[in-house]
Amino acid sequence: MDRIFNNMAIHPRRPLIGLALGSGSARGWAHIGVLRTLTEAGLKPDIVTGASVGAIVGAAYASGDLDRFEQWVRGLSARAVWSFMDFGLGGGMLKGEKLVAFFRRHFADPAIESLPLRFGAVATALRTGDEVWLREGSVADAVRASFALPGLFTPVWQDDRLLVDGGLVNPVPVSLARALGAEVVIAVDLNADIAGRLLRAEPAPAPRAPWMQSLQNRMSALMPHGAEPPADAPAAEPAPATAPRGLPSVLDVLASSIHVMQVRITRSRMAGDPPEATIAPRLAHLGLLDFHRAAEAIDAGRAAAAEVLPLLRARGLCPPLAPDAA
């Protein structure tokens, strides 16, 4: 890193800037706020990479569709989120076909190699565990593979590989940004605040949105029930007279488990290949499927990016403040 900035002092060429947008489900709308703040400060990345929801927002930005995408995201209601839920029985609860079809109808779906910015998405090969970099072909297909969260969305077949969410292997794809030519990488880590929450006492569970409760009910309906137990089956244990703490839902367990894994992987990957700057929005109050709370996530992204702007200005990555704004 020091070598890069020393070279900048000798050769006043701006380095190629990569922006690595991390995974984080509904918290990923914070990426929109990050992009808005960086753009307003005069910093425009040359390369954008994303994992999972980071691939969705990154593709919208790289395609020049961020304005319309943000307008759509801000208009999402709980009912609208529910309308995209296409339940299936194979490989995941949701097929994801409604969402991808919507994107193809309302947003551009060019080939990745034709985009005005260099773009890449990360996915995971389910059978081998390999990290897969999607750098050519349909933008929508790459994004669909990158956000195939195990258990929630069905995996995707692509080039004879069964692909799932890229956040399983590379939650903040700094390495992909460097492979695409970035000399300086700014990472956006959506799970940094979650790590701190895991160490604190759990708060009282927040009321579940009606659509999320319906999803939970649909999951329960898929489980076998009503069958008579075998004659030799042990009797069920009686419920305790007092239950000091309730058990979380299946969705909550799935989400928390994935976030624990992603926090650990992110720490390991970023320790081995640290970005030149990290933006970490505070998003612990948002849940896995709170896609209808975009305004809160976007505001958190704006605030986190603003905190890092002094560092970016000091390193010459964006213009200094005008004298009357300092």
C-alpha cells in the first residue's frame, strides 16, 4: 500500500480504483448510500466487484442504472417484497425467477464485458467449494448466481457448475477487484457491525413483518406433520413450566449462521489481502429480509462513507474540499 501511494507522489497519475461491495442480504441497500456519497465527493471507481447483494447493486451502478434502481428500491414495501417470493421445493425455498424476470424487463441486461466499467461478481461452486469469478456473459445471470443464498434461493446451473452465493467464499471481493486491475481497493463490509452484536447480549426479538411471518409459516407447512409416531418411539418431553428464552425461527437461525461464517471469512480474507480503505456501515438493526427498509440502509451507507472521506482525500483519491466547505 505504501508503495502505491509513494508512486503516486512521484507520478501524479490517479491509480485505478476498485470498489468491492460485500454481501449482507437486505443490508446491501447501504451500498447505494456509499456510492452516492463517494460520487458526490468526486470519487468514481474504475472497477466494481460484488458478492451477493453487492453484485446486485454493483451491476446497477456499472450499467448506469443506479438512479432508477434506487428509485425502485426506495419504493419497496413489505407487500412488494412478498410479491417476488416464488416458492419451490428443490434446492431452496425460493426459485428467484420472479426477481430475475423483473430485472430483465425493467433494467438493462448487457454482457458484462460491454459495460462502461469493469465489473465482476463472485459465486461459489457448490460441489467443489471453489470460488468462481463471473466476468463475462449476462449481467442478470451473474447476479442471480451470486445471490443464491443457500436454503433461501435455489442454486443456479452455469457452465456445468452448480453455483450458490458468493458470500460463502469471498464476502468482500477485494481479490477480484485487484484481478480486474485495481491498484487501490475500497472495501464495503456490511457485516462488521454484526460481529460486535454477536458478542453482546441478544435483544428482545423484534416483531416480524407479516410477509416474513407468512414465509416462516410456509416453511413450516413443508415439514411433515400429522403422522403417527412409531409405537416404540420415546414419549415427548413435557414442555418446561417456564421458558426463560424463546428459540429463534428457522430463518433467524439460517441468517445468523451465515453471518457468523461471513464475518469470520471476511476477517481472514481481508487480513491476507487488506484493502486500502474500508467502509463499514452500522447495520445490526436490519434483518436478513428487511428489503423494505431501504431508506435506513441507504442512510447508514452514506454516513459510513462520509466518515472515510477524510482518509480518501488525504490519499489523493478524491478532490479536496473547497475552501468554503472546509
